[in-house]
Amino acid sequence: MKLTGEAFAENIRERALEICRGVIFPLVKKGRAELVVDYADTVIFLIGCDFVVYDLDASAMKTVLEQMQIRAKWKEALHAGDGIPLASKIAQDGQAALKTMASILLPIIRDRRENPRNDLISALWRKGPDIFPDWNENDVLSTCWSSLDRFSGLQTKAAT
């Protein structure tokens, strides 16, 4: 919050409510839903994207959400037991998901470097090079993924 300010943080609360309503209304109309996948995972992901301020159309958002879920399975497998070999299908799928997400998100990150706004990505570009002289777009991407992971982690803890 130090990067974006208190007003930015407070606006997330109202946006989160809007996002929740936007996801739940179609599910109510449908009459049935898998609450974790259709609601909780989706809402948390969308709130995280809104927090980071990824401007994605519905198709790109759906693709990134699907890839985040693949990445989450890989991450979960890495933390379970003794890990998994990189040659395994789950690791290969996870690495492919990272590449797909990067291909969608890096253009946004590059644009914010050239055309800053009042958002988290622009703030990372403003502050990152002061802390790390070799700060680059992959550092911004990793920080944004970590932010999305934090939101996803909150959802996972709430579901258990």
C-alpha cells in the first residue's frame, strides 16, 4: 500500500464488491455452480487483477485465469512431498502456463513503463529501479504474480 496510497487501497473494497456481484449474478441465474471454481477462485483472481490493474478483455482474462489454475496445480505439487521432476507433465504444463501468461501480461507491463498511470504496475516501475538497479519487466511480472498469489492464498485459507 505504500506504493499506491491509502485511497487506492480503499477503492479496492468497493471494486471487490462490484466484482463479487458481477460473478455471482450469472451463477444465481444458472441455478447451480461449483462454488470454489466458479465463484471463489474467479472472484479472488479478478480482484487480484483489478488490484494490479491488468486491463484485459474477457477472453484474455479467461485465458489468464485458466493458466493461473494450471500454475497453481504445479505450485501445489512442488510444495507437496519431495517435489516433482521438471520433465513431469504437471511441471511442463506449469511452465507452458507461465509462458502463456507472460505473453499476455508483458505488453501491459511494458506499456505502463512507457505510459505510467496511478496503478500498482506503474508504481513498481517508479520505485523498483531505486531499490534494484537492474530492475526489469520480468521483476515487475514476478511481483504482480506474487500479488495474485497472495490473493489466491487468502482464498485457499478461507476455503479450508
